[in-house]
Amino acid sequence: MKTEMTARIVIAAMLVAGSASHALAQSFPKIQAGMWESTVVSDGANSKKDGNEPVTSTMCINDAVMEQMMKLGQGMSQKMCSKNTTQVSGNKMTGSVECKMGNSTISSTSTTTFNSDTSYRTESKSVYNPPLYGMKESVTVSSAKYVGPCKAGMKPGDINTMGITMNILDMNKAMDAQK
């Protein structure tokens, strides 16, 4: 079950990143630089009936990290998605994507509500045709908030999730080197 949940979170994050990149390119207000904490809940995670649990992550963000995340999201979106629309109205961003992953087509809609530059919440609904990893559809909710300056020892781009720390800037450099 943990592998399935991880797959759901990765898929949802990719779809949200692709949608968010277009909105951010439309001069949507930037979020606060520093340490962010996010919690992702996918499908019945609150009920724990199927073994899913919320996943909490922390990430050290600055302007360079935001720029790299936008580039990564745009790159994934261009390679995998035939449809990607985003609209921004006030503090809400809505998006719709249709992406190919393996043999499956993923159709997803999302709504992100920004409460200021220090918190936001994204609700995403996805349908998989044919089912992906046994999933026909999923609902993912991600809540994120600014928690202060980056912790000592963390550098911009560091993400800590499920006990693993990685750096998005280092991952992007490695991917660029493979091209």
C-alpha cells in the first residue's frame, strides 16, 4: 500500500506542478522564501481504512528554487501533457491537464487557493484511463504553509519527505547533464 500511495503522491505532484508553472508564469504572486511545510492526503488517507496516511514534507525555498520548479513543471507538462490550461482569478488558480503516463491517460482538475504569500491549499481530482497502478481515480489535497527561515544545515532546494532529504536543484542539474 505504501508504494501505491507514493505513486499517487508523485503523480499528483507532477500534475499540480505542471498546472502551477503556467499560473506562476502569468505573474501570480510569489510565495515567501524560507521553510515550507506541506501535507498531502490522497484518497481515504484520513480514514486510514486502506493504509494511506497523510505525508508531511518540508522544503527550503528561494527565488532560484521557484524558478527551477517552474521550469521542471513546464518541461514535464510539455513532454507528457496534450492539454494544460490554467486560469487565475484573485487568490484562486484553477487548472486542467490531460497527460500520458505509460499506457494510461490522466485527466486532472485542480483548484489552488492562496491565503497570502504564506499558505495555500490545492485540491486535485484525477481520472486514469485505463487504470494506473490499479487506480481508476484519485482525490489529492495538499496544504502548505510558511514556517519560518530555513533550518540550519538545509540549503535552498532541500526537500525532506518520508525521512529522505534530496535537493531539487541538484536533481535538475543531474537531469540536464544526462541530456
